[in-house]
Amino acid sequence: MARGKFITFEGGEGCGKSTQLGLLGEALGKEGIDVVVTREPGGTPLSEKIRSLLKDEFGDPPCDRAELLLFLAARAQLVRNVILPALDRGAWVVSDRFSDSTFAYQGYGRGLSLEAISVANEFACGGLRPDLTLLLEVRPSTAAARMRGREAATNSSADRIELAGDEFHLRLKRGFEKLAELEPDRIKRVDAEGTPEEVAKRIWTYLKPLL
Ligand code: Z5A
């Protein structure tokens, strides 16, 4: 049995990752591929618990290093208990965010050392790297409109990380661009403006070579 492929979605908030994750999961299923769809932070009971610790406001927000270590703890559990077993049995794994988010948010965004993140991340996920990463890019105004639409539809409000401010989000955007420049074979920049179906079509062109 050939090892499955590991595909990740990355980008800033509101770029449409979760929507595209669902569409890609369905499209791969139609190709007869066994697909496991997951998300970061999350995807196991422990990692989902860590997700709520990271997102909730309970009067003691994590300092930057604690935040990094919580994301990595959630990832270590997900990699060992979900991603590696799935890949080993030949399933494809599609994840909403993975290591690139840590470099972008905790590295470029928060300003933690990229070298330290690299060593700690390697330890957490044992060197696992995605076969393909789709970096969804939209204008800030598009992301803001999509977030507003979702907040209205779900009666929710922005969380701790979403409220980090414009400068943080600019560093984040540049960070993702830098990561894509460093690994152009793995990280594909996708224009995520337009309807979900239009974006899904663009994404599918990068999937075809893997099928
Ligand atoms: N984080 C970190 O700091 N370090 C790490 O290592 C990792 C993560 C792994 C996870 O939050 C947070 O953790 C995240 C990064 C940080 N920070 N924040 N903030 P999350 O999982 O709750 O959220 P997110 O990953 O940032 O994504 P999101 O805000 O949920 O958005 P999205 O997944 O990109 O978009 P969406 O949910 O698919 O779409 C948003 C809305 O737009 C929704 O109403 C859709 O119906 C609509 N939509 C989507 N596509 C379209 C198109 N094409 N047209 C029109 N409307 C659309």
C-alpha cells in the first residue's frame, strides 16, 4: 500500500480555508480516495481541548512562548494519533493549517526566533512535512467582509488571535509570502478571490499531478 499524501491549507483568517477544505475532501472522495480531513489546532480530543485554551479569554492569556508550546503540543498529538496512522494506511490527509502557520503567526507575527521554532516544531512532528500546501490569498477587505458575514451568521465575535491588530496581520501576510518564496515547489499561492467554486477549480489544478 502506497503512503497517502499530506495536503495543508494556509492563509490569514477569512481567506476561505475551511470552505475549500470541505470541497477538496468531497472532490478527493469522488476520486475514490480515502480522505481524512482535520484541523489545527485540533483534530484529537486533547488537541481540541488545547484549541479552546488557545482561543478562549479566561483572564490569563498565554505569553508568546506558552502559546507556541501549546500549538506544538496539539500538533504532536495530532501527528502521532491521526496523521501518521492515516498516511501509513494509504489515506490522504487534508489539514486546515499546519507548521507554516506556526512560522507565520508565532515567528513572523509574534517575533519569536524562527530557528527556535524550527527545532521545536521538528521535535513535535518528527520531521513530517506536507506534500502540498495551498496558501489562499485574498485582499484584506475581502477577508474582513467574509469574517463579518460569518460572525453575523453564527452570532459569534472575533477571538484573541483575530484581535491581534493590523500590524500583526501585515507581518503575518509577509511571513506567508516569504515561506512560499523559500519553498515554491511545496507551497502554491492560490488567488482565493471569487466564488468558492472558482477557487476550488484553481486548487484542483495543483491536485491533479498528485492523483
Ligand atoms: N494558529 C497559530 O497562531 N499558530 C499555529 O501554529 C496554528 C494556528 C496551527 C486558528 O483559528 C487560529 O490559530 C488562527 C491561526 C492560529 N488564528 N486566528 N485568528 P481558526 O481555526 O478558528 O480560524 P482560521 O484558521 O483563522 O480560519 P477562519 O477564520 O475560520 O477562516 P477560513 O477557514 O479561512 O475561512 P472560512 O471559514 O472558509 O470562510 C469564512 C467565511 O467566508 C464563511 O462564512 C464562508 O462561508 C465565507 N466564504 C468562504 N469562501 C468564500 C468565497 N469564496 N466567497 C464568499 N464567501 C466565502
